[in-house]
Amino acid sequence: MAARDLAGRKAQLTLKESGRIIEKRDIEIPSNRFSKEVDFMLDATKKGVMPIDIEVSGIAEEEHLLNNVRHIFIEVLDQKYKLLCVAASPHPDLGALRSVLNDNYEVDFCFGKENLPEFSNYDLVVLHQVPSAKMDFNALKSQLDKNVKLPVLFVVGNETDRSLLGKLQNVYELHSGATNTLIDVKAHLNTSFSTFTFDDKAEQLIAKYPPLALPHMEINALQNHDDLLLQEVMGVKSGLPLLSFASDRRKMAFLFGTNIWRWRLFEYYQSKNHDVFDELFSKTLKYLLLSANDGSAIYAKENYYSNEPVIITAELRNPNNELVTDPDVTIQIVNKLTNEVYDYTFSKRDHDYQLNAGLLPEGLYQYKLEAQMGDRRINVNGTFSVVAIGIEEQQLTADMERMRNVARLSNGNCYTARELQQLFADLHNDSRITSVEHHESRFEDLIHSKWIFFVLIGLAAIEWFLRKLFGSY
């Protein structure tokens, strides 16, 4: 919730489900630039779609009320993913990762010398600066050996024991560098990475993210890997991986560097949201959670706005874990509110498939992807929502800084309502504003004017007739 120039006032926040009021809260507005996150706990009494309305009461002087209402959809599911974060010690990176996860995830933490829980109870394990001297390596290796299909996200930092890390996986071999220091490593997107994509705005923002802290080390690849982010050190793009994916019995991701919490704070400072950070790591975790055995993966956002196209990416892998694009992939999308059905076929690209379903009406959608790969029938199900939003309705305050920039780039000027007289004076004195007269000359052969030809023929005929009549011949 946000408010401007309403210090000392009070608003009422109302939460409704299918028109039924669930809860009301009075919100005090202490300052003229007010912003606050308000948490609600809803009882999931049954499975299915819950349409939720969030309303903020209008205030007497408020002229525009269109941005006081937001409609969302929540789907109640039985299944929850369970994640285990094992860390050498508490770290703000873990909080940043936790903030990406929605209510479909249950997260447990284990630090230092604490006894490790049974890994078989979890769908994904995050090893933050682990293995390290602070943990029982044998217990950790035993758990991973017993659960060879369990996906793992390795976060390599200053406390990571590089030699022990090599005993947990066969993708990277790490050696200490010439100096025992931390280096600043910035990120940039690998344009050849095709498993999931980001738009130009996200690419530019990621390039501006603050650097991560990484110990000076040598990174040698032992197996094939796909790099989403690459390292940049002191302005030089080294080509070394920063965020990398690989498969060696289990699905794995490697993040080389710590302090990703700075990325999240930086993005909020820049754009007042965490959209790119959340998209980056939610796609990473989803990729790891997707089964490596069915040979398929699908990437769709959880929420789309009604003014943006619904774009879904899919990939198929053969038994050798190689990307293929031979089979046809179809998808059926169903609006769970209206039961309207949309059937599509994916477009094939070099290494994957993509579907642009265009703009869809507001609602909650369920999709089912199908493909036939040899004797295997592949089916993938999922959901996403489309939320109605109008940019003009959400931001009703003129962005003066942007208007000034547009005026400056176009060699113009920007005026407020109080400066209209100055605008009139500038227009009157602007030498570029003058009366302009346009003159056009055009030449055309008379032979192209047929009416003149017939007039001349007619006059000649009349002269001949008169001369004939009066005996001039």
C-alpha cells in the first residue's frame, strides 16, 4: 500500500473473497510519502481458485479511485515443495532466496554443526558455502550419496572448502588462487543461454547489479555445463561461470559468489520492485525442481499482466540428456473461471520451443503440455494467472523527472501548471515559430489535357461550317 501527501490521515484496507469480507484493517498514514507491506493470513478451507479483491477506502480529497482496487487469484493446492538450506552460518543471502519462494514452498534451515535432517524428505537442497570446516562433511556426503537424484544448488563463497566440494560433484574442479583474498565479481547475461530467457530491461539491470564476493580461485570445468550468468572482473568479461547449470546423476546449479542480497536491495532502489531478481532465482529453482527423468521442462511466469503477451518456453531432452526439437509440442490452456479452452502448438527454435499466446483475459489458467518422444508420452501440467492492470490507473502522479528528460532530449522545455505564463512568453519569443507559406509549381504538357484538344477540334469544325455556309470557300 502506498500514499502521497496524506500525512495524518487514515485509510481502511479491506480483503474480500468472492465478494465476502474476510478482514478489515485501519492503516495510519504518518508521512506524505508512505509505503507499507501488509500481510494477511487466509484459511485454505478447500482446493481450487480463490478470487481475492483488495480494496483501499477513498479519502475525501482523493480524486482518482481506480488504483484503490486490485483483483488477484489464488489457487489452493495439496502439494508443497520442501527445500532444505544447509549453511555454514546464517547469512542474508538465505533471506533473499527465501523471499523469492511463495506459499507452494516449505523451507527448513540447518546451520553449522547441527545434525542434518534426512535429505529424502526434501525436493531440493541449497548448500550455502558448504562443505566447510564448520560442518560434518562425512554426514553431508552420506546424505547426498543416499539421494543421488536430489537436485542441489551450490553457493560457493569464502567459507567453502574447495577440495571437499570436489568430492561432492564431478562438474567443476576448484583450486585456491595466488592470493587469499576476495574479489568483486559482477554479472552479465550469457546471450547464448537458451533454457530460459530475459528481456532487454532485465539484461541491463543485471549488468548494473553490485558485485558479488568470491575468493580468488581457479575454476576448471570437467563436464558440460550451461552458464546463465558470466563473470566480469574490473570491467573485463572473463567468460568464467557465475551462475551455471549441469547434470551429473542429479540436477545441479552453481552460484560462484555471495551477497546476492545486495542485488535485491539494489533493484528495489532502482525500480521499487524485485521483479528481475525474483524471476532470476525462481526460474533457477524451478529448473532444478523439474524432474530430470521425464525429459521435459517448461518455463512460464506465475503471473502475467493483461497488457503483456503470455510467453511460455519448453525444452525436451532425449535419454542422453541432449536438447532436441524433433517432436511436436502442443499445449492446452484452460481459463478456470470461464472454462474457455485455448489450443496451441509450440514454435520450434534452435534448442527449445516457444509459444506466444498473445493477450489473455483476466483470470486463472491451467495448462497441459503434451509431446510424444519415441515410446514416451510427456505430460506437464501447471498454472498461471492473468491480472488486469492499467498503467495509467496505477500511477496517477506525473513523472516530472521523465518529462524533463524527454524535453531535454528533444531540445525542448518542461513547464508546470504554475508556469503557463512563462510558456506563453517562450512560445511568443521563439524564433523557430514563424508563419510558413508553401508554394508549389508544376509543369504539364498540353497534349495531356484532352479537353483542350476537343475544344480546338470543335472550334475548327465551327469555322469550317461557317465558311462553307457563307461561301468563303
